[in-house]
Amino acid sequence: MRRAPFMKLRYLLPVGLLALLLAGCGGGGGAANLNAGDIAVVGNEHITKATFQQVMNQQLLSLKAQGQATPKAGTTAYETLKAQVISVLVQNAEFDAEASKLGVKVSAKDIASQLAAIKKQYFGGSEKKYKQQLKAQGYTDASVREQIREQLLSQDIFDKVTANVTASDKDVQAYYQAHKSQYPPTRAVDEILVGKNKQSLAETIYNQLKGGASFATLAKKYSQDPGSKNQGGAFTANKGQDVPEFDAAVFSAKNKTGELLPPVNTAQYGWFVIKLVGDIKPTSEAAVADTIKSQLEQQDRNQQMTDWVSKLTKTYCSGGKVKYEPGYAPSPDPCQSLSTATNTTTTG
């Protein structure tokens, strides 16, 4: 069951990776017993109706603050939101139980540091603006700190579970060989984007350059490309990633290094003046090895975390460790979904 990213505090907290990855139930604890006033119990962790209603109200206010329609009780949209809220509350309870087993703990100092960073990033350090946003979204400072604690705890668990993931040089090489098309050749150029309907100016600049004028000086004066203008026109072109006319001129085998090309007209941006500064170079494995390694390790971490949660789901959904008050079970219930999948596998 995929967690909805908007269940995190919309404006105050960044959406964590785990909000997209984690699903189902956690692990540990004994058989669950509901108390009066509970909507669910997860092992020894009780989720009360008061907590559920508080979070539900926060989500409705958050939707309203963004100009979105707030679903009315009894509608399909409301039931969907309700299920998402309950799923997140259950997830939080599960992770609290798992954290102690993994030796993961979030301190008050950690929470305060993260909250200070949030206030600085989103509110310019203004306590007044921060409190205004709390009011608009139906939060208290305490509930914000609790959400920060939950996020930090989730990230720490993710880091702990996936700490041993690494991609080998062999893995990197295999990926590079299988995806060479993703790493096109490059060529260093100097370029001046003159603009649309400016052929005459482009030709004037071209002639000045042929006469020995400084490319950097003319680029800073005339170029409309903010990315290269202040670098004197210096630009690294990647084959297939620029507009077709520019790409064809830069990567044509007949155009040699050091050559000043006649002005090139492009349908999207207009006229360019281009000088070929370097040779066409293939993107080597060494140049992208660190990027590939990071990408592979992130994929492996995500998969390892998903597998870990799946295993916990099977543990927690057995023996009645998760129970819901009638009318509060999320739909689809991850435990029922797991049971159906298991039965299908067994009898298929």
C-alpha cells in the first residue's frame, strides 16, 4: 500500500523518501487489544480517535489552504483521505516499535535543529510567519515537532536498514555498457545566442569575429543565453540534447575544431554564432562512474527497504497484532491484501 506524500506537513516539512516507499504494516509486539476510544491498535501502540480526528482536521485545513476542495464526510474522497490518515498513523506506530529494536532514537535536539532549518527555509526565520502558518493548517508547535520526529525516525530507520548497500565497479561497468545511449558525446564550444529575426546582427558578429574580435567580449555584449553569456559564451554541448539545428552544426564530422561556423538559424531560438573549441569526445565510463554508482545504490536501497517492510508486513499481519475499530480499517487493508495474495499463491 503506497503512502500518500501529502500526508506530510505540506508547507513546513519536505516530503521524505520513505513517504513514497513504505507500505503495509511493521513488525513485533504481541496480539493487539483495542481500548475504548481507539480507532486502531498496533501491538502495544494505541491510536485514539482524538489523534485521528486531529490529523484529519489538519489535512482538511491543508487542502483548503492550497485552494483545493475539501471532501465532505461520507463521500468517496473523504473515505480515501480517512484511509490514508489511518495508514500513516499505523505506519508511525509500527516504526516507533521497530526503532527501539534497531537502536534508532531521535533526540529533542535533533528535532529542534530540524525545526530551526524549516523556519529559516520557509519563513525566513520569522516566528510570526511560522505561527501564522500553523494556525492556517490547524497545527500546534507540538504536532509539528511530532511530525519532524516521525520523519527523522523514518529516515534513520531507512539509513540503518540499508547501511550495507554498495554498488561494485563491476556493477557500474555493466550498467554503463548497457546504457551507453544515455551518455552522449560532448563538445566544447563558444556560442552567442543572437535571437530570432536577427540574421543581420548575427552576420555582423560573425564578421567581427573573423576579423579578430574577442568572442568573450561579444558574447557578454550580445548573447541572450544567460547560461553561457557571463562565461564569455563557453558551453559544453551534449549530442541530442540541444535544438536540432544547433546539434547538427556542432556535431557534424565535417566541422573541425577551431572553426568559426557561419551563423546557424534555429526554429526555436533564432540565430546562433558558434565556434568549435574542442573535439567531439565520447562520455567515458570514468566521467559518469560516480553518478552511476549513486544511482545504482539508491535503487538498491529502495529495493532493500521495500523488501524489509514487506517482511515486517507478514510478521505484523499475523497473530492479530494489528486491529481496527469497525469503520476504521483502511481500504484496501494491507493485511487482507497480503492474506489474499498468500492464499492465491498457495492454492494456485
